[in-house]
Amino acid sequence: MAIERCRPAVLHARARLAAVALLVAGAFLAAGGCGPAGDAAEFHGATMGTRYAVKVARLPPGIRRAALAARIEARLEHVNACMSTYRPDSELSRFNRSPSTDWFPVSADTVRVVHAALEVSRVTDGAFDVTVGPLVNLWSFGPEPRESAAPEAAAIAERLGAVGWSRLEVRLDPPALRKLRGDLQVDLAAIAKGYGVDVLAGLLEECGGRDYLVEIGGEVRLRGNRADGTPWTVGIEAPDPERRRVEEVLVPGTAAVATSGDYRNFFEQDGERYSHTIDPRTGRPIRHALAAVTVVTDTCMRADALATALMVLGPGDGSEFAVRQGLAALFFVHTETGIARKTTPAFEALAAR
């Protein structure tokens, strides 16, 4: 029984859930630095099992480079302290360990992200589900020991019993989470990086920044122009597991961009390919022809979650959903002759700018 796995080495295991980091699975920055202006600045570092980059065309008035760097790190540290599943003392880890079905106090940030996740779950009929972690682990795409074969149907059914977004509740004031089943587990990897991007964008705007690009693991949010006056651009990577190349370049303006894809994280067994993207409704890897999807919307948290949901829904249902919702979305679909491009009207209007 031959089994072959293809996994990107740079990402944290649990960061490789259905919302694959854009830097690996889809989009990356096509245009480089902030230009030659003396007050332009770039900040880089590690976070959430991947890397972040912040580029500002000009430092906000009265803001020193070192002070802004420290504030960026502090905001990211807060997000990790709230939502990391790799830190045993994080809010989310403590919530996951608790067998209680009573309200569990957490920060407003954690509630904000879980509330947004549940809303995406609701509108997609469960195609997006932050409780899917036990199934991801079962299929050897999480931190649990890798199995030498695809799991048995009985094991899948057992894990499905511990999964379900409708078993998770949020309370906004005072902020708290509640499980309706004590063994429920929550993993925000498919939305937290997008939220981290939004947090940093908010920090820059608090400081008076108006021209910036923020990226975490490929999830991107942009506003304004680079230091030379030209707009920020984002390149969308072709879904090619063999090499990296830009397939399309967007000038999204003030927007957020996120991508999910299946072509860099999978395994093959007995000639069958198993994607890392698990459909939480079936407990099994997706089987349709969608290779990757990019979403452009107002916040990176929303784009992050929606890209994952569309990846689960597939090229048919996903495209129909995106059109109904007025989403700007680009789909790359496997065909017998290669990869086909499929877009929504909102994306075409964006690309035509």
C-alpha cells in the first residue's frame, strides 16, 4: 500500500488547515518594497507558525520606526496569546481543555473571531467549521502522529460526532464561549491569520497610516499607494505544485485578499490523491476539481474564512454562492486539458480596473 505525502515544510502543522497560507497556496506579493523614500519602512518577523511583513509608504507623523515595530510585535503577541492552539496557556487552548459546557470567559478579540467564523458557517451551511480539527488530525494533516493509510469509515464517523459548528456558542458581553459538548475543540487557523492582518492594519490606521500593505503567511490587506505613488499590487500564484509562478496580477485598491488551495499539501495512496482540505460535513477530503480560490473583500478575516469555505464548496456550488453573495472570487479548476480560470462578475470588475 503505497502512500506519498506532499507537505510544505515552512508552515506550522495546524496552520496548514483548510485555509492554506497564501504565500504557499495562492497569492504572494508581486511588487516589492516601498520605494526609495526616506520615510518608507518595512517590518518583518515570525508569527502564527509563518512570517509577517508590514510595509508602509511613509511612517505616520510622529511615529518612530522602533516604536512601531514594538507595537506590531505586541499586537501579534496578543492574538497568539488569545488564539494559538500551540500555546498551552492561550485562551483557546484552555477553552479546548475544559470539559465544561458552561460559559468560558475569553477576550473580546477571541469572541470577535469566533463570532465571525460562526457567521460564515451559517451562510455556507457548514462548509466552514472551526471545530473540524479532530478530522484534520485523523487524516494526518494535523499534529497527531501520521498514519500509514487513510482512516477507516468507523474512525471518520466517530470523529464526526465530535465536530459541529452549531455546538459552539458565543456571548459578546461579557465575552465568553460555550461548548454544547464537552469534548468540542476549536481551531481558528483558517481565520486567525486574516484577523491578525486586520489587527495590524487597524494599528497602522490608529497611528495615522494611510498607505500600507500588511501580510501574514500570504494573507494580504492593502490601502493607498507605494512611496513612488504607484498602487500596491498582489500576484496570484498559478496552482502548480512543481514550481511557483504568478498567473495574474491584481490592483485591488483598499481591500483584503486571501487564497485557499489544495495543490501543495496532500498525500497519495494507491493512486488516489487526498487533499488536506477536509469537508466538515462529510469528514473526508474534498473530491472535486477546484485547485485554488482567491477572494477579495473588505477585511482579511472575512476573506480568509470565505476562501476556505469556497474551497470546500467546490467550483460549482462555490461559484454560485460567491455570485449570490456578490463576492469577488477567482477559481482555478482542474480540467482534462489543464487548469481553467473561472471568475465572478465582481472579480471581473476588479480585474478590469
